[in-house]
Amino acid sequence: MHKMIALEDAVALIPDGASLLIGGFMGIGSPHRLLGELARQGRRNLSVIANDTARPGFGIGKLIDARAIANLTASHIGTNPTTQQQIIAGDLTVELCPQGTLAERIRAAGSGLGGVLTPTGLGTTVAQGKRTIEIDGRTWLLDLPIAADFALIAAHRADYRCNLDYAMTARNFNPIMAMAGRTVIAEAAEIVPVGVIPPDEVITPGTLVDHLLRRDAANGR
Amino acid sequence: MHKMIALEDAVALIPDGASLLIGGFMGIGSPHRLLGELARQGRRNLSVIANDTARPGFGIGKLIDARAIANLTASHIGTNPTTQQQIIAGDLTVELCPQGTLAERIRAAGSGLGGVLTPTGLGTTVAQGKRTIEIDGRTWLLDLPIAADFALIAAHRADYRCNLDYAMTARNFNPIMAMAGRTVIAEAAEIVPVGVIPPDEVITPGTLVDHLLRRDAANGR
Amino acid sequence: MDAKELIARRIAMELREGSLVNLGIGLPTLVSHYLPPGLDVSFQTENGLIGVEPLPEEGAEDEYLSDAGGRFIGAVPGAASFDSCFSFGLIRGGHLDVTVLGGLQVDERGQLANWTIPGRMIPGMGGAMDLVTGARRVIVAMTHAAKGEPKIVRRCSLPLTSVRRVDLLVTDMAVIAPTERGLELRERAPGIGVEQILAATEARLIVPDDVAEMKLSA
Amino acid sequence: MDAKELIARRIAMELREGSLVNLGIGLPTLVSHYLPPGLDVSFQTENGLIGVEPLPEEGAEDEYLSDAGGRFIGAVPGAASFDSCFSFGLIRGGHLDVTVLGGLQVDERGQLANWTIPGRMIPGMGGAMDLVTGARRVIVAMTHAAKGEPKIVRRCSLPLTSVRRVDLLVTDMAVIAPTERGLELRERAPGIGVEQILAATEARLIVPDDVAEMKLSA
């Protein structure tokens, strides 16, 4: 299986209007090369599911700057004033979702589960329009799975078989999203021979990864 | 925090009639020292949740041999004829649960979720007496969380702060159960200084572990 | 070639480059012996590993590494281990390309019974229900009949493993594809005629004009 | 001592040996500076780490290690990192002993609003709703009033973070415990009288005969 792909070609796979799960938390652990190239190629009308939009000029903030996103599902947008401006201007619609619920919804999609039964958000504005399920006298909010056309993820290391690991808090949503994208495109800070990442330290098995970005001359993040 | 405990004292914490989540798969990754001592101390009437009962004389099979278990929730008991005999004799009741559903039910309990919405078992005998939930025209089986008084888990290494890792397929149910026992008792093949297990390789953070078995002269498994 | 080898060789032909495959205990495990040369396939064991290989030699057993039957196995370079939730997330979430399982009965709806014979055998379903429900492709490997009793029946009398229609059924006599229209006879084993297959089958089979002989892996 | 330090020192007294604690961004983060000597407490950041410590010195930033505000942090020996599902499993599953968060309003039911001011501020709830719903103990750290406007009110006018009753409210004027019976005034800040507290509070307070002065950590 040859899965290595040039940055430009990887991003060319993603059409206007695609839905994207994008890893990272305030830009920590985001797929910065993919995000930069998406903006450069002028992709439009994307539906993005991510924890946040980082800040202008950084991480998913680059897609916001490029006005590439039409719909956003996130837990937090407070750190990016441009995101807020686009929402107020009506150029961007946003669904705010509690962070733990967001993570579980993505996991449910990737794991073949029908939904998430959570106490979080019950009785708040987040529960509006959602079903509740009563079980043995206790009420739970039913939140629905979130899958997407693509998952764009950032790993610390990838081996030649696309097994991935992550570093510290850069792990965050990445491994969960790697289960929930119909096509998974990964970039890694390092590419290492098979065996360098021992079996017990692999977080995302390579079979989940469809494409791994090639190293290239301008491999900056 | 001093969490080290002698084997005998750890098992003395567990009363007759307690419910126990027990890690391991066919005895691979089972807490063999705890199981041996539970049998030796003659514990009775236990409710055990585990993938299987291994085989006579091995793993959870030791509790079966000692007639310590009154109720069992498992996915598979076919490898232990003594388990089957006790069921047929009416000495042991068993709830069979698909393995993936069993894992998710334990995870739901440990993660504060209200249940599991799975397609597994729909339309089969496993679905009898269970609720189904229809979501956007598709039907899901609602399986309920499983917590227990104790989780007995086996790690590969533990550090002084009780951070745990696991080896190969000995991981199986252990880390999931470490989230779902009200009291978590762990045993480890090796106890290592803090820092030997790097943050990215810790699977069960030490804050989840209440007691860690001391090494002792007869540390056999 | 005995029946098991025939079945395993035929199923090996079904595996595609780059796929993730789970082989059940027993006959299905044999499939890995007959992979076309150079085919890159990864094998999962549901107790927590991608990258299963047979134990390379006696004495190399790792007490922490077994298959779903508790037998010691090896792991290929680039293997990955994980917990039971993750493992079944792979299975249920559509990340497992193929599962190969044994069968007790398959019926005209393409439904499989393979986990219990009430009153006689209560082993439990293990991972079978999740595998049959969740895998992208379910291939059943079984003998066509058991002691003269047909196993391919009109309607399963044994408890179902899943209501999901399986994708392919490979026996020592035939390859049969369950479809919306019913069970289609696709291939016959070397030296076996269509009449013999029909005689050994309780279910109605859809028989095309020409039933090719099984293609087998080397 | 300024208001923030006072609040942080008082909350530090609430932390117990061996507990797992999540400190919100801003004022709550200060709590870690005032731990009683020798107290063994672990700090979680919900973006994926147990074992948070402040960045030991400038220049030691790890581009892969931040707190939930995106600021670079350090990690203690024996830290553990994990993904977002696991992190919120800890929170929702009752494994987080204490969360300390800021507040916009707390009301007589003990309910907290701290994530949005409709029409003015739409930052999103981040992890706040999960933290307030799931932590074993929720401590709110906030100034007693904002520009003369009471923040401890009869009924929150701002959208709630959770319907769960918080466990303790520590302000620059008082320590208040929400209970089934209502808001109980427990302690007053040094130099602050009960009358001053009542005047700055819209909610009805249950006032015992003797209101002790705040105990503060060193």
C-alpha cells in the first residue's frame, strides 16, 4: 500500500462544500500544512467540525481568514474575533457543542454507535430541539454522531505503514477524528521506519489512514 | 499518596457479594495474583463482569473452581467446562453479552454516559427485554452501563504514582475497567520509577488507581 | 486437497490489497496461509491487535500476546495494539474490511447462525455478533453439510448471530452469494456438480445457466 | 492582598490530598500557586493532560503542550496525556474531584451561568458544561459583584452552564455554600461585614448567627 501523497494533491482531493473533521486544540496539534494549502487553493463553502478556530493567521484561523468555511461545529470560538465577525455578518453559521459531547459525537460516528447519551447540556440552551431519553428515572440528552467526508489530522510521528502517534496535548481530537472521516489525510512532524513506534505506542493504526503527506522541501508548519 | 497494599490486605477489602470488573481475555492480562488470593480467602457470592472465565485452574477459572461466583456477565464461557457445569446445575447465573457491547457498557459507566446505542444484537435473542431507540429511521439497541464495586486490573508496568501501561493483547478490558470500578485495585508485572513511562505512553493515569499491589517474596502469577 | 484447505484457498482470493481482515478461530484462520504472493493485508484479532501473524516458532510465545482463542501468536513489524473498546470501534465503525467466520446455518435471507445450539452448547457469542453486524464484508466459511444435515437452510432454526445479510458463503461444495433476490450459486468446487450441490442444500438456490468452477489461490 | 489572590488562597484550602483538579483559565489558575506545602494534588487540563504545572521558564515551551487556553505549560514527572474523549470521560465519569471555574452569575438554586452573554459574547462553552455537570465538586471563583451589579442573583438571567447545583462559591467578600435550602453564607472576607455582603448580593442568603472570617492558605 502506497499512501504517501504530495500536499497539493492531497488538498486537491477535497472539493468545495466538503465536510471536514479537523484535529487540534487552539492550533496545538492541527494539520497546519493541510490548512495552509486549503486556504492557498481557495477552497470554499466548507463544513468544518473542530474544537475551535484558534486565532487569526494560525491553525483553523487560516481557513477563517480565507473565508473558506460556511458551517462550523465547534465548542469554542472566543479566541478568534474574525470568526465572531463572520457569524455576526451572517457569512458563517455555527453550532456550538460542549467539548466533551463533541468528542463523543465524533467517536460515536467512528465507532458505529447511534448516538451519545450525556447529562451535559440538559436543561440548558444546548438541549433545545434535542431528544431526551429517560432511563431508570434519569434523563439523558441524546446527541447525534458526527462523521465527515474527510478527517484532516496531525500526528507527531508516522511510520511507513502510517501508524501514528501523538505528542502531549497535541493528541486531543486527532485520533478520534481518524475514526470518523470517510477519507483520512494525515500529516506528521516525523516519518519513521516501521518498528520505531512499538505496537503499544501506536495510537492510530495505519489501516485507518488513507493518505499521508509527503515530506517536501518546504515542510514548514 | 501511598497506594501500595499487600495482596492479602487488598483482597480483604473485597466482601462476599461484591461486584467485580475483572480484566483479561482468556487469562491474558488478568490480575492473576488477585484472583488466586480471592480464591484462597474463600470469597463467596461474587458478581463478576469479565470477557470470559478462561479455563479451569487459570485466570478467572480459579474463581469458578472455588465456586466464588454467583453471577457472571461475560461474552464467552465456552472454554471453561466448569463454568458451563455450574450454570447447568443452577449454581451460577450468566448474562451473555456481545464482546463489543460489553466493552462499551463498561466504558459508558466509567465515562458518565447513560447507555450504549448499538446495532449489535438487534433482532437476535440478545435484544430480548431491551429497549430499542429509533433515530432518523434507523433502529438501535439500548444497552445499559455496567459499573462495579471493584475493578481488578493487571498492568504491564506501574510507576510510583500508579500510572499504568499494558503489553500487547494483555491490554484488552483493563483500561476500560479502570474507569468503571468504584475502587480500583491494580497489579503490575513491574513497578518502575516515575518518568520511566513517558506521558504519551501512560494508558491508565494513576489518579484512577486506588490500590497497587506490593511486590512480595512470592510474587508469582 | 481437503475441505478446509479448499475453503481457505477460495476465501484467500477474496482479500484485497490494503484491507483489514479478521479471521475467526478454526477454519477461517487457515485463510492467512493462502494469501496471493505480495498481497498486503492486515489481520486484526478482536482482543486487541492489528498485525497478527502465526507464532514464528515454538518457544517464542509472549504471555501477553494471544489471538481471540487464547492461543499464542506473533505480530508483524508495524503491528498496533489497543483496548477492547477501540477494537470493537474498528469493527462496528466500518473500519474492518472483511471478517471470515465459521457457520452453523445460513438461510435464504443470508442470515447467519453460528454462536449457540440451545440446550447443547452455550459458549457465548464472544465477538461474533459485533463482527457480523459491523464488518464491511462478512464471509462465512463452513462445510456445506454436517453429518448429512444441510446447513444452508430455508430459515435458520438456530438463534441468529445478526439480522445482517452476509456477503459470501464458501463451502467445500460451492460459493454462494446471498443477495436481495435470494441465495445465488456462483461457483462449484472442483469435481462437484450443480445437482450434488442442490441435493445437499435445503435452501432454494438461484442457479445461473453456467456455474463456473471455483478459482483457488496458489 | 488583592481580590484574586484572596479568592485563590481560600480555594486552595479546599483541595484534598490525592485529588484530581481542573482549574479554569484566568483566576482559577492562580489556585495552584497557593497549595498548602506538601499537598499532593494533580491538575488536569481538559485538552488532554494530567500533571499540569506552569511553564518552568521562558524558552522551555513545547509546541505540543498547552493548557485549555492555548498557553504553553509544563508537565510534572509522572504526567499522563490522552485524547479528548478520554479527558471528558474523566470529567463526566466522576473521576475529576474538583473543578474551579469563573462565574458570571450564580443564583439561589446554586446554578451557574458562565459561558455566554447573549448579544454580546459568543465564545462557546468549551469544556465548561461538561466540567460543571460532571466534576464531583464544583467551586466557583468570582468577584462578588461586577461594576456594582450583583452577580449572586435570585435567578440567573444569563443562559445556564448546567442545571447542576454547584458546591461552593468563593468571592472577594464571602464563602457561600449552595444547599438544598438555599445559599448559606459560611465565611466573610477579612475586614468585610455581613451587612456589606448582604448589600452586594441580590440573592437571599441564609445567615447563621456567627459568620467566621475566611481561612486562607499561607
